[in-house]
Amino acid sequence: MSSVLVSPQLTPSMTRGKGVWAAAATRFKTDHVGMASLVIVVVFLLVVLAAGLGLVAADWQTERGVPDAPPTFMGPAAKTESIAVAAPTGPNVDISAVDPLAPRYKEWAEAAKKYQTKDTVKADTLPFGGDRLGRDVLAKAIKGAQVSILVGVSAAVLATIIGTLLGAVAGFFGGRAGDLLEWVYNVFTAIPSILLIFAFAAVFGRGIGSVVLILGLAGWTGIYRLVRAEFIKHANRDYVRAAEAIGASASARMFRHILPNVSHVVLVQLSILVVAFIKSEVILSYLGLGVGVDQVSWGTMLSEAQSELILGHWWQLAAATFLMAVFITAFSLMTDALRDALDPKLRGLE
């Protein structure tokens, strides 16, 4: 009696491995530092969203304490003011014959007792202290995070998109398109970055949107150079030629095949640009080219803290620096973990 071996039926999920992004997500979840950093970044983004909607730090301009109040969890000492209204009492003898108002003195004295008050004025608790106007430094730091993170992340994303698209076109196609983009790149890099930023600032003016455009248009050159080199290296590799042989279009080969394999380079540059642009926003705000005077950012807080340090008031500098350091560190570690998950040299067989 012969036995017949029947092979199990293969399903599409068994014959096809994980995609690049699914494999990267699986690898990223095993990185505990990266996941913790992602949680911190998400918390900051939620706080920024809440501040933008007015749910937190909406009253950051309100004077809630005494000027330059030091950090405390107990609140400054209560100030008690007694406000007494004196009532006319008049003499003990009857002078109604010469003073027609004498009969009403007693009535006025009884009415005046109703207005005798004793008010207790308490300043709010300010864990991070107050600034020179008595505004809550913690509320200012949260509202400043909304502006600084929005500017840093948005400008970095804009610069990354511009640099990645131009670098991909120049590296993949080459020829006249590559020569033209190289000429544009050389023009931008020939101008000192600070002068380029000032030139864009003179054109676009002040405001959050203007700062994002200024930094985005001035900061794409570094990522362009790296992405162009990566696309030149990958354009002639076997997997790209195989995709071309089965009829994949140029855009599919660029963005579906090559881009996932160079995304680790893009993420590293994105992380660097976020950090650099948050610092650039500080410089622009200090020079009067950043956000408006009716807004607050970490940059404006650090600018104000310079004069306060002379008087020994360090808490505004500490609040802005602490939040900036936490966000930048978490964002850098998160992008490092994403880079490792997407790097083809570190990505094993899934």
C-alpha cells in the first residue's frame, strides 16, 4: 500500500513576506528606548494640540502672581488688606437746630457698616515661578512649546520633502535635470545660511508661517546632497533593474523601491533639522525676525531670561531649557530607532 504525500495548500500570506514598512514597524516595537521616546514625543504633540485648541495655557498672558515670583508649590504669602469705611457720627449733643443733617448721622453710620470689608488676596501657586510681569512661567513654557515645536517640526518636514524630491530626481534621472538641480544647489550653498535666512525674512516678514517657510527654503540643501548620492548608488542595483524589467514605472522605482531603502538617511537628517530649526527659531526670535510680539516661544523665553539672569531669576531659563532638552532628546532617540528599523544593513530577514 503506497502512501501519497499531500502538500499543504499555500496561502498568499504564506508565500509573501512582510513588506518593508511592516517589517520596520515590527523591528521598531522591539526597541524599548525608541518606544519610550515615541510616547514622550506623542505627549508633547498632544500638549501642543491642547494648547492650540485653548484647553491648556490659554491664560498665559494673565498676571497670576507677583512679578519675578520664585518657584514654589505653596504659593506666596497671603496679603491681607482691611478696607474700612468711616461713618460720620456727629457730636453727643443735639445740634439739629443748627445742622439740618444731624438726624441722619445715625442712619448713615448703620449703612456704613454694610460696606466694612476685610479682603484676603492670594496669588496663584506657581510651580515654575513667575516672570517680570507676574505671568506663570509654566503656562508660558507650554504655550511656547506649541510655537517652537510647530515651527521646528513643520520647517524640518518642509525642508525634508524639498530635499528628498529634488535629490531623488537628480540622482535617478541625472542628465540635464541633474545638472540644473546641481546648479540650484550650488547657488544656495554659496550663500552663507544666516544671510540667506535674513534675505527670506525680509521678503516673508514675521510670523509663524513665515518662519516655517524661511527655514524650510534655507535648509533643504544638506538632505538633497545625501539623497542624491543614495539614489545614484541604488538606481543601477539589481532589484531596481528587476522592477524595471517587469514594467514598473520610474516613479514606482523611485518611491516604492529605492526610497524605503534610503529612508534611514532621510530620518537622520529630519532629526538633525528639527533640532537645528528649533535653535534657529530661538535666534530669529532674539533678533526680532521670529514670532510676533504678541506670541511666546522657547526662543522669546530664552531671550527674556538673559536680562533676568543678571538679577538671579533663573526659573524662566530653566523651564524653557528643560522642556526643549526633553523634547529634542526624545525626538532624536525616536528617529534613531526608526533609522535602525529601516536600515537595510541592520534589517534582518523577517
